[in-house]
Amino acid sequence: MFDALAQLPTLAVVALFTVYFSVVTFATRLLVRRRVAPSRQTELITLAEAMNAPTGVAMAFLIGFSVTITWGTISSAQTSVEKVAASAQEVAWLIENVEDRSRADVVARDLKDYMRVVSEEDGPKLAVGELNDLPSLPYLDRLERGVRALEKNADSSDPEAGQVLTVASSIAEGQVELLSIARRQLPASVLWLLLTAGTLSSMVMGIVATKVTRPFMLVGWALVSAMGVGVVLGLYNPFAGDVTVNFQPLQDGIQRILDP
């Protein structure tokens, strides 16, 4: 369920949860007004007012905790993308000075193909967790074979060729980091706890407003709560949604690699 919600635009998620929290709040208020005696209503309102702060604090804590985890995941993934882009650029600089031009041109072509596929085709697969069938993996293997062939045939007068493999290994490390980060998601249990806290808080607010004639401000409270949930779900998947990893550094790197 949360994966599907995370695919929606953040505004749609906020609107959906605003409606949900509003329905829970006004339904609770209506139930108390119709089914509870006036004297008992006063007791419930007093108890709800005492519970209002703890439930609100619990929800705020869960939102802050969730955002910290999800934003940290996105930041780590972005760092890995930039690491791949920087390593690829360094490889490109090295092979420009390699004496074995035929093999250097093969590496340059494979490098551009790999970066193009990572930036354009890997994202959707990473978003749905299909990590063993990434489009870029065959291109990475081909790049590795080309780099090893270049280093194997290099001689002492061509030091740049000997350095390419060392730098290219950082590209593979960045790929592994992306795969690892794609497996990091906020546990569903935390999201269920957040939803439960929001629901309980909505019920408490409904009881507090039992004797209020026109409790229209409850919709504003529901909107604020929904915004918190919307932020969490907007950051839930680092490769999908409104806030995602930016692969533009790879695209920029492609433009700086000379064509064979």
C-alpha cells in the first residue's frame, strides 16, 4: 500500500490524508454527540484535552524520525551517483592520453554507453526493487573487460593506461552502493505507527471539539497532519516520487567524454 501511495504526487497524498483525517475527526465528534450523554461528554472532553498533547508529540516524533531516515537515504544515493560521475570523468581524462588509441576508444565508447544506461534506464528498476536485472549491469561488465584489456597491454611508457583500472573500480563501487541503498526503505511498521498515531490524534481532536458548534478549524488541523505524512511518503522511495535521486551529473559527464 505504501509503495503505491509513494508513487502519487505529494499534493495528491496530502489531499488524500486530509480527507481521511477529516473523516475520522468529524465521525468521532458525531458519534460522541449522538451516543454519549451530555454529562459523560464533559468527562471525555477533559480526558481528550489531556491526551491531545501526547498524541501530537508522538506523531511529530514519528514524522521527524521518518524524514531523517528517508532524507539520509536520498542523500547517500545522490552521493553515490556523483561518485560514479566523478570517477567516470577521471577515467575519461586518463584514456585521452593513452597511447593505445584503439583500446582507449573502446573504453570511451563503453563508458559513455554505461553512463547513458545508468542515467536513463536504471531509475525505474531501482524504484521497484528489480536489482538483479538492471539494464546497466551488462554495460558495466563490458566496460570492465575493456579496461582490463587496456591495462594488460599497457607498457611502462604509458602510465595512464595502468591507472585506468584503479579509477574505474570506483565506478563499480558506486554501482554497488546504489544497489545497497535501493534496498534501504523506511520499515512499513514505522509508517503504520505513523498512520495509527495520526488516526488516534484525529479521534482525540474530534472528541475535544464535541461541543463546538462550527469546528471548521479541524480541517486545517487535518491538513497540517496530512502535510507531515505527505513529506514522509514523498521521501519514501529515493528513486521514485516527487523527491528523487538526480542522475543529471551522469548526463553532464557524458557530454564531457570525447567521442572515439
